[in-house]
Amino acid sequence: MLRAIIRFARNVINRGCAFPRTARRCIEMAKARCVVSAACVYFRRENLAQLPELPDIEPFRIANMDLNSESHTQAWLRLVNRAFFRQWSTEDFISSISYHPNYRVLETYFLVLGSELVGTCSIGVFRMNPTVGVTHYLALQNEFRGQGLGKYLLLYGLHRLRKYDVCACEGESTLAHKESLFIHFGLGFRPKRSQPWNTQTLTVWLSRRVAWRRFVRLYEMSRESGQK
Ligand SMILES: CC(C)(COP(=O)(O)OP(=O)(O)OC[C@H]1O[C@@H](n2cnc3c(N)ncnc32)[C@H](O)[C@@H]1OP(=O)(O)O)[C@@H](O)C(=O)NCCC(=O)NCCS
């Protein structure tokens, strides 16, 4: 049903609707509220004391982002826009990293090959509960995927988070980002229900419920395949 409405609205836009922006906003709102894969899912790892060692990733290395550097901001935008199919600008970087409404971002870092910035990830704490850490905006250039580098970026962040005295780490995502969910599960994260400090999802109750079931199923699948 929802898909039919979205298809209809797309057709209206393509045929030159008098209010294309309004129609586009309606599609975005419908997607945000009803589509199961847009529902927020939450996951948590309790104890950061016993993390796996960081593997050697030569010739890659990690470099901290300089938040005042225009070239670093542009590199971050390039990586995130490609990975998440967005067209964000500097304002979006500021509202997602420097002044995120729910997280206080502590560190943003890049994965570097030679002089090229090929991946990024951030760590922070929840503004409403600074004893809980959070991973944020993990992104890797397409051509470097599938070699364990995404997992490295995340694991590096967990190692860094230990230095900030957090009791646990959480992540927030959607079912659309399966690779990232699998990586988190592989690093000891488990599905959790939303708490007051988490980002509240816009999605309607039914979509949230379906998403939760699929999310738990995905977790069980990852555990089963890990045990084989
Ligand atoms: C998420 C992302 C960084 C992953 O990078 P990557 O380098 O390809 O991932 P890795 O190679 O490190 O994968 C690590 C682990 O995940 C597992 N994995 C990845 N995709 C999987 C899948 N579809 N099914 C099962 N396992 C999967 C791998 O088996 C591997 O586990 P192992 O090391 O225990 O074998 C990359 O896909 C990306 O940039 N995606 C777009 C942005 C995004 O989704 N960001 C996260 C938003 S929350």
C-alpha cells in the first residue's frame, strides 16, 4: 500500500506536478514514518574492558580529524555522502558532528592510505547519559570494502572510548545498514530496546515492531553463522 502511494507520488513528480517539493516532502515523511527499514534499531555492548586486539592494517593508518580544517570537512562529506547516498553540505556536517542534538561527539577519525582519506568513523557519548558511549557515522569508500577495514574503524573507536570512562557503548542505525549491524554483532553488540537517551524514531508503532523482530532475527542469524 505504502509502496503504491510512493510510486503514485513519484509519477506525479515525474509528470511535472505543480508542487513537486511538497510531493517530495510527503514521500520523505511517509518513508520516515512507515517504512520498516527506516525504523531506528538500537544495539549495545556492555563491557569495553575485554576488546579484541587491534590488528595490523599496514599500509593503512588512522588520522584524527581536524574539525577546523576545510579539507578534512570536505573529505568527511565526500565519504559520508557516497556511503549514505546523500548530498550533505558543511551545515549538515556541523549539525551531525559538531552540534549533534543527541550525541556529544568526542573524536572523529579517518582511515588513511598514503595521502588519501578512505574511511571515517566518530565516537561520542549521549548528551542525556554521558556514561554511555556511542559510535557514529561509520563510512568506507566502496573500493576498500570487504577487507575488514570497516570493522577495524569501529574497533579502533571502541578502544578509544575506553579512555573516556564509559560503562558501555551503543549504536543506532536502521535495517538498511546490514553490513554495519553484522560488524557490531561480531564485536559483541546485542539488540536493545530504546531508552530515554536514545534517538527517538519517527516511525509508526507497527513498523517499529516489525523492525525489532527482523533485527532480532538478524542478530540470531549472525550468532548462528559465527558458531559454525
Ligand atoms: C559499514 C561499512 C563501513 C563496512 O565496511 P567493510 O570494510 O566492508 O566491512 P568489513 O569488511 O570490515 O566487515 C566486517 C565483518 O562484517 C561481516 N559482514 C559484512 N557484511 C556482512 C553481511 N552482509 N552479512 C554477514 N556478515 C557481514 C564480515 O563477515 C566481517 O566479519 P568477520 O571479520 O568476523 O568475518 C561499509 O559497508 C560502508 O561504508 N557502508 C555504508 C555506510 C554504512 O552503512 N555505515 C554504517 C551505518 S550504521
